[in-house]
Amino acid sequence: MRVTNNVLINNMKRNLTINIRNMEKSQMQLATGRRINKPSDDPTGIVDSLHYKTRIKENQQFQENVKDAISWLETTESALNNLSKILNRVYELTTYGANGSLATEDRSALADEVGQLIDEVESIANTAYGDRYVFGGSNTTEPPYDKNAGVWNANANNDVIKFEIGVGIEIPVNLTADDVFQKDASDPSKRLLQTLKDIYDHLRGDNTVALGSSDIERIKNNINQVLSSRAQVGARINRLEMTANRLAEQELNFTGLQSEIEGADPAKVIMDLKNQENVYRSALAVGARVMMPTLMDFIR
């Protein structure tokens, strides 16, 4: 009989311990709002949860890259818009200056304005996004154009900078000085700054023949080149905005899936806790009866 009681008592203790652990688990779930608070709560679930955590973190990094890329391209877009306005103004001045009836002093005044516009173009060539120069290729730390020397910096290159915006998906964010200003064109007459300087010189020198023929064509070509660059930038921004929306939706989906795995249903947890408390009280009552000594125990 004593052996039987010991077995019953040990079983009772074991069951009480299990009940207490279950209650503690439910209380923890209720406090944290999470079904999984440690790996042993659901080994398979924790693996799935970690997978989604990784995807969410990765997704958030892609969103940051997209945001950075859009800001970079918007900076470039603003620079190109200003450049287009300047070139259109130079075109007007060139056309006006080609008029043979214009007085020399008037043409000289036009040259003065073109000179000021050249200064603006040189400043645009050194446009920066934050502390990164946007037209310098992979060399973003040095201004691509040396205004003092009036030449392009030798370290400015035509390398493409790409941002990763998805798994295995990259997008170029920069346009180089050659893309926009055609600084490396084999024909010097196609180089934007050279075109502007020649127009300046021809206005100063009353060269109406050059102004009315080659200069007009050259500035038109440069305007079209900048328009092409603006179209590229606009297309990239549109793509990035769509990507940003898709990534935001993905993050919501991943977060929802992770929540389904880790999250606890408060109503269910409360019900489980009440059931566990009832089982615990019942086990205590049964245990009390088992451990209560009987008259037969004393006789034996």
C-alpha cells in the first residue's frame, strides 16, 4: 500500500508540475502577446518565424535602397531640368545673336549672359546628392569639373553606380558627365561645354555665320541629349516608385505571416489559462485525498 501511495504521489507531483508550467506558459503568452517566447515553445514555428524576420529585414533594406535611389535621381532630375532651361536660353541667345543687323555691343551683351550661363552649367556639373557628386561616375567624393582650371577632373569616370532593390535586382542610379555633357565625345564640337564656350566666343567676335549655322545645330543636339537623359531619369524614378509600393506590400505580408506564427490569440489564451487553472485545482484536490492518511495506514 505504501508503494502504491508513493507512485500516486509522484504522479501527482509530476502532473502538478506540468500544470504549473502550462499556466506559466499561458501567462507569458498573455503578457507578451506572443505564442512563441522561446524556441522550445514551437521548434518548427520558430524556424519559420526566423525566416520571415530575415525576409522582413532584407525587405526593409531594399526599401531604404529604393528611397536613397529615388532621392539621388530626383537630385539628378532637378539638375537636368535646370540645365534644360539654360540650354534653351542659350539657344534663344544664339538665334538672336545670329541676326546680322544686331549691333556689336548688343551681341557683346548676349555674350555676357552666355558667360554667366556657362558658370551655372559648370556648377550643375558638380551637383551633389548629400556628399556624393552625381555626375562623377564611381568617384563620388571629388567634383567632376574643375571650375578654376575649366576642365573635367581626370578622376571623373563613366562607371555606373547600381543599387540593389530586390533579390538579384539592381538599378543604375547615376548618369555620368559623358551621358549628360558628352565630355568624352570624340568630336569636340559635340561636347556641351565646348559648344557653350564656342557660342560665347562667336558672340564676342561677331561671327554670325557660325552662330547661325553650326552653333545652332550643336546647341540643338546638346538640348536633345539632355532631354534623353531626363527621360532616362524619369523612367527610373517611375520604376522605383512602383518597386517601393511592391516592397511595402511585401513587408505587410511578411509581417502578417510572422504574426500568425508567433502571435497569440488573447481569447484562446485566456480560455486555456482558465482550463489549466481548473485542472490544477482538481489535481490539488485529488492529491490531498491521496496523501490523507487512513486508519488502515496507522494499523499497519
